[in-house]
Amino acid sequence: MATQYAISGTTAKGIAASVEQGVADGVLGPGFTLPPVRRLADDLGVSPGTVATAYKELRRRGIVVTRGRAGTVVAARPAVASRRPPKVPAGLRDLAGGHPDPELLPHLVPPTRLSPGARSHRSTPRVAHLEEAVRDWLAPDGVPTGHVTFAHGALDLIGRLLSVELRPGDAVAMEDPGYHHLLDLVTALGLRTVPVAVDDAGLRPDALRVALRAGVRAVVCSPRAQNPYGGFFTAERRDALVEVLREAPEVLVVENDHASAVAGVPLHTLTSGGPARWVHVRTVSKFLGTDLRWAAAACDGTTLARHDGRLLLTSGWVSHLLQETVYALLADGSTRALTTRARDVYALRRTALMNELSARGIEARGVSGMNLWVPVRDESAVVNGLRTHGWWVAAGARFRIASTPGVRISVADLEPADAARLASDFAAVLGEAEATYGG
């Protein structure tokens, strides 16, 4: 299908727009090789310099990459085609979404009146009592709270920071496997991802050291409930990573504590090790509700100024209605009790499935959070095989850069009673794949 797409345009801008449209429409898929500069120039009747300029713009924006003699190809994660997960087929049990169990979320009761319009929200962007509540929330975990700010979710804050701190072409160290929306975001900003392998204790220090020596400008990581692998920083791993980061004090350390209260393990934060440039991001969507697009962040003074300066020029502030809603929930005793219950339930469900898989000789990773990562040889065979048994899990390709294949199973609403059936079906699927493909 891609070979039938005719790139058009008589200017660099027009040629780039034509390629971008083909990628956005899905007819120029990841890995598709664009015509050589001189050949496309001859086809379009323009100079080679015009085509070269178009390709340069497409590279800058993360739509294509150059692979030496292999030419210019569409990027694996083109910035104009964010990989939305496939729709769950009718009748299947969805274990791919990664969403919290609705039964373990509080009822939202937003404020009944708008905040007064007379005052300038730009001059007072944060509700004072929520700001203090955030400091009280973060400080016991060892996160420095001298500077805090808010954003419309973790991706909003991380995207804003990376766009301010880095320039297209700069490299970012990313967990591998890692959160697919973050991987797509980095590519969309025109940045390069450098994979850092993870294990049950999170980022591996040896892999991080290699990434730093490769010249990355930022490190994005999860201290616990790492998605999709489920690892978390132990105190020993945190200390080892801090030592590695001291080799590159100019690198921005972004710590995404997305599951926080329901991760099921304590926080051992890199920020307590005294990095020069850092931000610790914490969200509430996993335990207060997915519609609460709000994030709190503690950071160093320079990072605060750069983030808030850009925020001031765009959305200006985070809705005070949203802030008041979050504050009311964080301050509510029954909500805190429900959050504690959710943490324990998720740990029980995660452990139940791990044990059932282990009893059938199936390795799974997931010592914290809501997900399990199961290494497999053929992701498609497992996903499609489980589909025939009524289960829908996430293929690992969306989460991987250079790591080996696997599938992610979200256990948020998987009762222990269902774990045995899923594990048995998983074992059957692996057996079928082995019989089909051998070994």
C-alpha cells in the first residue's frame, strides 16, 4: 500500500507536508524507506537541495530517521502517529488498559461555585492550601519540598520541561521496556531515546552509565510501579543510581511517581541524593480518578522557573476548580482509607497472578504497581492465543525500544479467583505456540 503513495510538493515545506500526511494516514508505515534525495528531486522537478531541506525538517520533528546507506525511513514511532492502543474486541476481558478498578475510586464531588474572577489566577496559580497539602504529602517520603508546582498531568509537565530544557536531536535516557506514552512523547518532541534496561529494582546502574556517557541531556524514570515491568528502587539501587548520576550533574533527572499511594512499596527517591537538576512528579489518576488530570511536582529552583515560565505563556494555570476537587479528596479521611484498601487489593491481585503463573513455570515480573510483564518469544502469538480464550492483553512492542519481547497484563480488576483460569489459559497458549513454532 505504501508503494502506491505519491509524495508531492514543489517546496521543502510542501514535500515535508506530503510525507507527514502519508505517515499520519498510515500509508507510509514505520520503516518505510523514502526515495533517495536525487530521485525524488527528479520526480518532482525540484532541486536536490529542496528535497534535502524537506527531509531535514522531517528528521527534526521526529517523523523520519536516517540510517546511513539504508537511506531515510519513517521512524518507528513517528511523531504524527501516536500509537493508540487497539480497541478491545467485543466480549473479551480487558487486561490491557492499565486503568484502576472503578470500584476502588472515590466519588467525585467538585466545588459548587466558580472561584472569584476578580483576582488574577496568573499571579496566584496555585491554591495555597493544596500547595501545603502537597508538601505534607511529599516530605515524609524524602522528597525536598522547597519548590513545588502543578500541571495537567505527568505527561503535560514532562513534555513542557523537555521542550524547554532540550532541543530537537538531543538524547533522553528512557526505561526499556517503558511507558509507551512517554516514549511517544519524547519522539514527538524531536528528541532521541537512549534505552536503559530495567530489572525488579528499576533502572540498572550499568545501563544508565552507558546512556550518560552517550551524552543524554535528561533521564526519565519511575521510582516504583515501573510501567510495564513493575520494578521499584530499593534503597541500595537508589544509592547506586545516585552515584552514577553524580558523573553528569548537568543532566535533568525526571522522576515519575505515577502510582504513588497505590504502588504497594515505599519510595526511595533519587531526589534525596542531591542532584543539581531534578523534578519529582506525582499524579492522582490511579487512586482518585482518571479524569483528574492534575499533577504535583517538586523540583529545583531553576526547573521551577523554567516550567512555570512556559506554563504562564500557555494555559497560565491549572484550574482552581480542579485544584479544589483534588484538595477535598486528599483531605478526606474516607478517601484515604479507600486508597489504602486499593493499595492492598492491587498487591493481592498482582501477587495472586504471579503465583499462578509461576506454578505453571511461567516467569512474570511485577513487584509493585498494577501490571505484570511476562517475557514471551512471540508477542502476536500470545496476544491472539489469549484472545481465543476471552482475554485481551497488551503486546509489548508498544513499550519496548531494544528489550526482548513480552506482554503486559493489567491486574487492577483481576480477582484472585480469575487468576488461575488466566494462568492456565496462558500456559495452554504457550504450549500451542511451542507446538507450532518449535523449541
